[in-house]
Amino acid sequence: MQFNELQLIQPLLRAVQQEGYTEPTPIQAQAIPHMLAGKDMIGLAQTGTGKTAAFALPILQRLANTQPRQRGAIRALVLSPTRELAAQIGDSFSTYGRHLALKNTVIFGGVGQQPQVNALRRGVDILVATPGRLLDLMQQKLVSLNAIEIFVLDEADRMLDMGFINDVRKVIAVLPKQRQTLLFSATMPEAIQELADSILVSPVTVEVTPPATTVEKITQSVFFVEKRDKRALLEHLLNEDKSIRRVLVFTRTKHGANKLVEQLVHGGINADAIHSNKSQTAREKALANFKNGKTRVLVATDIASRGIDVDDVTHIVNYDLPYEPESYVHRIGRTARAGASGVAFAFCDHEERKLLRDIERLIRMSIPVQTHPFLTSASTKAQNATLREQQPRQQQRSGNGSAPRQHESSRREPNAPRRESGQNGRNQQNKAAAPQSEQQKRGSQPTQRHENQGRTQQPAAPRTERQERSTDTPTTWNANPYSRLTGSYSRPKYASYEALVAAEAAAGKEQPAAEEKRQSAQPANGNANGNSNKSRRSRKPRRRYDRETV
């Protein structure tokens, strides 16, 4: 299919031909006819497939063929999550609409608002904005959206990830009900689907490829490396592989991006960083140097993964794996754009294996593992584990034809008695093992005459009445007879304290060893405090009064 088959007007066809495009991408070929018909639409396609031109061309044609509702009012609004992406969308409208009498402007934060306000006062037809700066100008009564005819929500899933979804709802609340709404996204989370159901009317869904899939022309590979060796591995790849002409490196934090740039510059590699802490002027300068080839390595955070549209990016390096698997798709989508090919590397340490599994589950494929000279024992272990996980399940089950490994607890001789479980089983095992261990000791050690050898063993003392009582309340003594927390002593139940004293006196129960030791250490006529050595149990208990008798 050619662009002239999409029923575009001649000014647009001329601009497209001047850019060197003759055939539309799949998302463009399917979306442009529906948009020209005025239908609401959901566009699902991975980054780098030409989504911007898919909505820019039909918007320009519809605005050029219709009269505005209000003179000098804003007719089309495009919301973008990042400044870089907003600027690139504005450039696309200027490029494709160069032969039309339509004006567009871009507003975003990080810069002074007065130049943007002056552009709005001069009158614009198409406004490209980020949610934060747009709401700020709306609160100042400097922008009006009462005459919007077409509303585009670009990178809707990124809006959700960055926390702009509530700002988007505030903007949608002031838009006219009669409008055409377009939603474009690389992935389709549940929250975005709910938003689409609330703002779209009978939408047409254009899904070029399944959501969260990567471009087929991207060669992906993963390197298992320790965190401390990631920088050395990156420098090794940059110095050894001369095909890495323009590489985009993604880190998880802004501080990590700045630190990595300093280390690369110190190693003689031309690098620069771009993230939200940079001023807009510094970000634009870094991006311009990367586009014209002055900077070989551009280190960025996820905030810029949707806003960097640079041709001929040969390699993408995921220096830190992202926490959200969808961000991996958007990162590597910066290469292999407009039908070109690209390479994506991922550095994974042992703590990021779970993130790697989530990414492979999302993209529905296993990323090939590459070796390198910085492998350690931990990284090799993680690499081998990942290789085992990537093997087919049938091969893991069949193995080499041997029987499955049996647990040690389940291996038992055919005629061996069944081992009992619980404490009773362990006691029986100890009793059975004790004679054998003593026999082994007697067999392995020389015979020695014990000092008590030849003496007769004293018979066991007869059981007392207290010991013959019911087994429901057993009595066990230790060094602390009143310790109920340790569970070593349980006192029988008696009707009164006098009954307890009388029962112990009748039974003639001996005191524990610790109690006897404590009594022996006291003076003969008293204890350590000089008081009488009368037992506490022999004292008369205090008289208790009932409320009724007092």
C-alpha cells in the first residue's frame, strides 16, 4: 500500500514524499482511514512503529477541511507524558503541515511560561502539552479548551506509570462532549482500559501486534554480571565492538546515570546524561549532541524512554533492569525504528533474576544468554540457573532417562518397620540407637576399669502416694518448682492451700536440688537476712474476707 491510497490531500502527500516516506507502516495503514471517518479509536502498537504520523496526518487533514467552531480557538489537543515526546510531536505536526495554514505550539514544564503564553495568545489550532503545565495555565485562565474537536491521549500507559492519570481526568472533564477521542498506547493495563471505556464512544481498536511485544528486528541478549562489574563490562563492549556507534544506556536512578557518565568520561568515552533533574536547556543540548553524533553514549532514565526519537540508534543497554516489565519494551523500542534493525543488551545481577523472569513472561520469549570475561561464581550460578529454566519442560522431565530423584525421607527398605512420627518416634529411635552407640564405643576404645565397676546398682525407690495419683495432673520438679512459663512444673489442683501442705507432708516429697542448695547456704538459725528459716509453705495464709461478711 502507498500513501496516495489513503485518500490524503495533496499538501500532506507532498510533505510525506519530501520526508522520503512512500509506504505507510501497519499502524498508519489501519488507523488513518478510521480517523478520517471521525471515529473514536484505540491504537495498540509497540514504540517505533509510526504512531505519531498515524494521528498527525488525519488530524491535519480534518482541521484543514472543516471550519473552526470559534475563531482563534484551540481545535486539537494532544497530551504527552514527557517534554521530549511533546517536542517531537510538535515537530511532526510542523513537518507534515508545512504546506497548510495551521498553527501548532508545544507547552511543557521546566521552562518559563511567558513565551508559551505569548504563543497561545497569537492563536493556535493544535496544542501539544504535558498535563502539569496545561493544568497550571488552565488555573491561571490563560488557556481555554471549550472548542476542542479532536483529543489525543498519547502513551496512555506511560501516563499511568508516571502518576498523571488524575491530571488527565481533570483535563478531560473540561473538554466538550462532542469530540473525537483517540488513545494510543504500547501496552493496555486494566486501568487504561477502564479510562478508555469512560471517554471513548464506540471505539475502533487497531492492534498491529499483541501488546507488550518487541520488534522482531531487535536482537536481544542478556549478560549475567555482578553489580560492581557492570561498568567494566560496558566499557569492554564499547571498546571491543566497533559496531556500537550510537548507544542508549538506561539506568534506574538519576544519581546512577550521573555517576556512570562520570566514569565513562574518565575512561575516555564520550557520554552524556539526560533525566528529569537536568534543566530543559541541558536536556535539549544532550539530545541534540546525541542526534548529530557528537555524543556516542547517552545515559537516560525511564522518564526519557518514551521521548527519545533518534534515528540510527544501533544499541540499547539496560544497565539496570526496570521494575516494571513494560518499561523494558519501551526502552528497547528506541532502536530498530522505521523498519531498521537494532541490538538490545541487558545486564542482570543475581538480585535482578526475578525482574528478568517477569520481562520474559511479558514478551513471551526467552532472552539468549551471552558470556563475557567478567563472570564470577555468583553470576555463573545465576546464568546456569537461567539456562536450566529456559530448557523445554519435556527435556527437564525426561532428562537422561533415569528415574526421578527420590527424597531421602521416602527411601526405606522393603521389610523395614515404618518409622513413627512425632516425639514418640524420635524417642524410640534414640532408645534403639543408644545400645548400638555404646557398643561401638566399647569396641573402638580400650577397656578401662571404672571406679564404680563391681558395685551393685541400688534399687529404685518405691513410688509415693503422690506419684500414684491421677496422670491427668502430672508433677515434674526442676530447679525452679514454680516456673510455669517453661512448662517444667505443673501443680496439682487442691481445694485449699492447707490441703496442698498436708498432702506434701504426707507424701514426704523431697525438695529439689536447687532448693536444698539454697537452704544449705543459709545460716543455721536463719536466712541471709537474719529472719527465721521457717518455710513459706508452713506459714498460715492470710485471712480473706468476703464482701458479704464485712
